[in-house]
Amino acid sequence: MPGEDVAAQIVADLAAQILALDDRLKHIDKQIRETFRTHPQAEIIESLPGMGPILGTEFVVAAGDLAAYADAGHLASAAGLVPVPRDSGRRTGNLHRPKRYSRRLRRVFYMSAQTSIIREGPNRDFYLKKRGEGCKHVQAVIALARRRASVLWALLRDNRVFTPELPVAQAA
């Protein structure tokens, strides 16, 4: 056919560009991973199922200084995971998604919750419990993301890594 050689050359050039771009992305991911692992709390963040070096880096960047959040509820609220009341007059219990929140922080918690339900464990159990209560998939994942915000807050506050078993209370 008349344009077959030209089309083959274009396809070969595009394939070479895609392979080069793939190599560049792998190199950038490696740099992000190495840089994140130098963070003092990287091991704690990465110990939470569903949080790898990429989401961990996004969390550190999006959350900033954790001293800015008084407790886990404030962190979850900043991520838009806590419903806000929109009551009026005698109408109460009218809860909606907040209008102002960090979309990046919400994405981190949502994606980590989504990833964590793949494997067996407490995250999947909580998700299935919420589904059993009648929640749709997105609602159950958001509920899990809210719970994970509290867990991550507690891990960072106590400076300990995640374990599926409950911590043993120590006598004072």
C-alpha cells in the first residue's frame, strides 16, 4: 500500500517514545520512593495497609505539619471525610459533604482505603460490614477512609507501626 512504510515508521517512533516515557516514570517513582523513605515517619505511614510510598508522599505533602490538626477529627474534616450539618429551623440531621476541604488529602485516604479492601484483614472486614448495613460501595469506602484517618492519626501520635492486633494497654 502507498503509505505503509510511513505509517510503520510513525508507529515505531511512537512506540519508542512510549517506552522512553515508561522508563522515565519508573525512574521518577524510584526517586519518590527513596525521598519518602528518608522522612522520619515514613515507616509508620507505610505500615498502614494500602499506603505505599507514593500515597505516603502525597499524604505528607497534602497534610503538611500534623501539629496544625488538634485531633483525628480535624484531620478527617480537612480531608472532607466528616459530614457537616446543614440544618434549618426544625430540620435536623441534614448532613452533607463539606464544600471546602483538601481534595488531595481526601484522594489519599480514599485511594488507600480502596486499595486496602483487596486483601483480607480489618479493613476488608469493616468494608464488608458497612456493605452489609446497606451502604453503597462509595459510601462504605468513605466510611473506611474516615476510620483510617483516625488510625493513621493515632499511629503518628503514638509513634508506632500498624499491627492488625489491638495494642495491649500497659499499666502506668
